[in-house]
Amino acid sequence: MADIRLRSIEKMYGETAALCGIDLDIRDGEFLTLVGPSGCGKSTLLRIIAGLEEQTRGEVEIDGKSVNKIRASKRDLAMVFQSYALYPHLTVWQNMITPLRLRDLSSLERMPFIGRFVPGQRDKVKSLHTLAGETAHTLKLEQLLHRKPGQLSGGQRQRVALGRAMVRKPRAFLMDEPLSNLDAALRVHMRAELAELHRNLKTTFIYVTHDQAEALTMSDRIAIMIDGEIIQLGTPDEIYKNPRDRRVAEFVGSPKINILSGDVDESGNVSIMGNHTGIRIRKRIKKVHLGIRPEHFRLVNGNGATDSWPFHVTYKENLGSDFYLHGHLNGSKNRIITRAAPDEVGRITIGETVKVRARQGKPMVFCDNDCRIDVMQEAGYGSA
Amino acid sequence: MAARKNFMGYVFTAPAIILMLVILLAPVFIAATLSFTDYSLGNSSFNWVGLENYLKMFSRSTYVKMITASVTYVFIVVPGSIVLGLGAALLIHSLRRFGDIYKTIYFLPVMASLLAMAIVWEFTLHPTIGIINKTLASGCGNFPEIFFSLGWLPFVDGSSSWYSTCCREGFPLWFGDKAYTMATICFIGIWQSFGFNMVLYLAGLTSIPRELYQAAEMDGAVKGWDRFKLVTWPMLGPTTVFVVTISTIRSFQVFDTVEAITRGGPVKSTYVMMYAIYEKAIKHNMVGMGSAIVVVFLAFVLLLTFTQRYLVERRVHYS
């Protein structure tokens, strides 16, 4: 149970800056995800919070107290590593009880044979066993306690790593891409399990991933990191629906958001390759980029509709529940992906040109250097 | 057709198999055969003597001394060179710079010819002109004697200490006194071989994933000793098994120092197996007896290798 506060954290590797001034408040009991492409500094930030790496400048505070001078083992945080980092020579049970023994028993009490004669050692050991037993029960590890990590599957190892982190009841969990070594189906399953675990434990979780789907499904809040900076911090919903930066919009969402370049006339009307969009902006610039998510396109029936754009279909992707149509607008080079329901797509063949339009209010406008431009008004066009 | 293919297979593998038989297995087989005879080099024939050579080996005091000497050497040099090698590897591994310089320095004795080094040691440890005894003698009556005889501690009689006794009665004959010779030979053995173990341990250390140390840190392993027990030592298990086997075999094979310095003496206290083989088979031309020692020697080495292979290795590979 802890709130963690980061104040202008900077990390330099020689001349290169890995983190440039991170400010972040993580609330008690929150599930916060740090997400970003590889090399964005998210793991470094997590390791700075853990104390495994030292920041060049800035403060890490846990529960209002600076922990800059406190080493990792004394911060009372637990970490789950991408490789799980289980002790290969110890059984599952020994792996789980190790953090408890190291924390609660003195080095004399941990000694083989001699330890048993230290007064009170037996009771301590007994209580440790109860704690570890409870954790094993929560994670359904009872059947595996006598196996070694080498004899476990990826998912089981993952659970043991979680167990080893949980037994101590730490103030916060730090997770460094814990699901990236699992196969796709198991990853989806563990996503749900982790979210449920967080609900039950009510402890602070800081979760690092490069997978935007994991971030969207599990987190209370997401911090999008790119090039050593947090570009946007918000709930999954905010991040998805209202990205404040083109890079955020492009990173979150699968398939990726479609970016089209648009022209602006004197009165602020945005058009794409001569097609009106009905979007007006106040800013006086010539060029903008329009971001439209695949699901925000609609197929338009018939040729009569004048407010739609011709879309040349080059590829149909069948996902069962949905279809993704790949193609381009007006013969431009930019590849566009639109989503459509299976029954709409049935009659469309590859090579055909259909009409699409963007749903009202959905397109997002970005400036040349990635900033978001607020849309002033949208004419009564394309009412869906 | 199948039979023909089979035959061609044998033809293709024949060179390798023949070479293996001729070069590797035949000498062992011949030695084993000769060990049941009284053959001498140059003789046109020999007599079968059955197990006589072996019976001699286990009854005559010379051979009992031989086995004692070899086993003593192994039991001192193997742990000594492993502990030093591991210690040096851990220290060098923790360095950020100059690691390569230390590696080179510690590896020097391994690269140098042991025979040449043995001669250097012989001079260094010479009872009258050697630098060791001269240095020790120069400390007599001075601060070193007072300090090392521990007479300044309460309840310790300084005059009966090793240093003071030597000051009165002369410093040891490192290679002439039965009480010291084995220890001195072992010392040279350790000095020569720990650099090799260090290199093996360094390789082992670099292959330990860093995340395990970080996990140990997060789990609360604050002290270096805890981390060593939890991560380093278990992860070095396979290396240790290899190092123990290699060091033991190499220690059984010690010959250069013994031949160059002591020639098995004094009173056969350093009469190790390799030297015995050389002395019996080459110097005394008792090839039969020499072969019997070779067979016993091979048995020791094989036993070790199989122990490593089947008993220990399974416990240190964790996957």
C-alpha cells in the first residue's frame, strides 16, 4: 500500500538522455501502466523506482518519503521480471519462501542445523510457511510446489514469479513486461488473471509493457512514454479516444490509426485530396494530418452519396467477427485500413472501388509536429 | 540393397574408427596387457606373472607411499586452487577496469612451463642462498620475529613459536625436510593452477543472468554472502563440477615439479604416481610394473570422470 511520486527524474547514459524529466504521481492501489515502444525508457524508469538503477537527477518518493538513498532491498517493493528470474536450483516452494526467509530470519537463524537452536526460530519459520502456503493457494500452485522451475511451463513459471513477489505483501508491485514470454492465448488469459489479482490485493501495481492491448485492458491509468518522456497520462478510455499527440494516437489502437494529410483553406476548412471533410479549425496553417481509426469509417451504399470518398480495396482481412478492408483513397499512396461488419463486406471484391466516409466527430486533427489541433466545428455533414 | 548401404557406411566410418582404435584404445589395451607381465624394454620375450605387479603395489610400502603421496597432493591442491581461483574470479569480476590486467597476471603461471618455473622455485626456496630463507633470517631478532612469533599476545610464549624456533635452529630445508616437502610441492601446484580455475570461473560468472542478482536484491538479499549463497554458488555448479574434475585429473598427473626438484624424495614423501611410472618404466626399465601403475592411474581418472558424469552433473544442471 503506497503512493509513489516521481519528481523530474532524469537518467543519462553518458551523453545520451534515457529519461528527461519524468513527473508522475502514482496513487495508492492504482494499476498504472507505462507503455511505449522499445527503447523509450519505460523499463529504466521502473528500475529506478525499484532502486536497481540510480537516476541522474530527481526524486523518488514512496509514501511521501524520499527513497533516493535507500537500496532496492529496503524499499519493500516486489518485482516480476520478464525472464521471471526464478532461482533454478530451488523448488517452487523454496523460491516462494526465499524472500520471507531473507526478510524475517536473521542470518544466524537461516543457518542449517544451528538455526534451529535459536530461540523463537521455529515459530517464525512456521508463520513463514503459513504465509507462503496461503500465496500458493491463491495462485493455485499447490500441485507444483516440489518441482523446479525447469520443469514448469511458461505460464506456471509466470505464476511462481508472481507468487514470489506476493508472499512478502510488498508496498507495490513492479512488473517488467511479465507476459511477453507467453504465447498469445495464455497472455490474454493472464491479463484477466492479473487484473483480478490487482482487484483482490488492492496494492499499487506499476506495469511496464510495449503491448498497448495489455495497457488498455488492465490499467486504471496509462502513461504513454516515447523517447524518455511521458507524452500523455490518462485512463485507457481517454488515451484511446482523446490522444493529445499524434504519436499516442498511432501507438494505441490496433490496427493502427489511419493518418491522412489534409489541406486547410483560408477559412479553416480541412479537405483531403480535394474531398471535403466538413472539419474546420481555427489555427491558421496550411497543412494538417487527419487521424481516423479503422472503426470510424463507414461504408456508404450506392453511388449517389456526394459526401463520401472513393476507396479502392486492395485486400480483405477476415477476422471472423469483423472484416478489415485495406486500400487507398482516391488512388493515393497511403494505405488505409477500415473496419466493416461481415454482412456489409460480402459483396465487395478486391480491386473494387467503394465509398466510405468518416463518422461525425471522430477524425482527429494533428499538426506537422505531432500536436493535436482542436476541431472548431463540424458542419452538419455525414450525420451517421 | 540395404546391406550394401550398410556396408558402405562402415567403409566411410572406417578411417575414423581405425584411428581411434590404433591411437587411443590400443595403447591402453597394451599397457593393461603388459601390466600382467615382467616385460622390460629390449627383451625379446616376457613371462606372464598374473596379478603379481598389482599385489606388490598394494603390499609394498613404496607403492603405498606412492598412493598416499598422490592422494595427499590431490586433496591439498584441488581445494586450494579452487578456492583461490574462485576468489580471484569473484574479485576480478567485480572490477570495472583493470580486470584484463589482473586476468593476465594470474594466468601467467599457467602459461609458463612448469619445469622452468620449478627451477625458479628451487632457487627461491634454496635453504642457504634462497631469497625466502634469507628474508626470513634477516627478520630474526627484529620486528618481524617479535611480531610473527606472537609473543606480544598475552599467555603466548613467543620463544616456542615457529619463527623463533627456526631463528635458533635454522630455517627449513623446503625440499629436504620430510615435514615440509609435500607442502612446498603442493604450494607450487596451487600457485601454478589456480589461474586456470580462475579463467573457468570467470566464464561461469559472466553467464549468470544479471536479473537473478536483481531478483535476489528485490527479495532482500542485502549481504554479499546471501547473494553468493542464493545465486552465485548454485549457478556456478556446472562450472565447479568441471573445475573439480579437471583439477583432480591434472593434480594426479603432477610430474614436472617432482622430477625437477625432489625426485620423489625425501623418504618417498613426494613419490607421486606419474613420477613412479616414469621411474619404474623408464629409469628402472620395469615396463610391467610401470604399466600396472598406469592402469591404476587410469582407474582413478575414469572413476572420477564417471562420478562427475553420472552423480554430480545431474544435480547441477537445473533444467
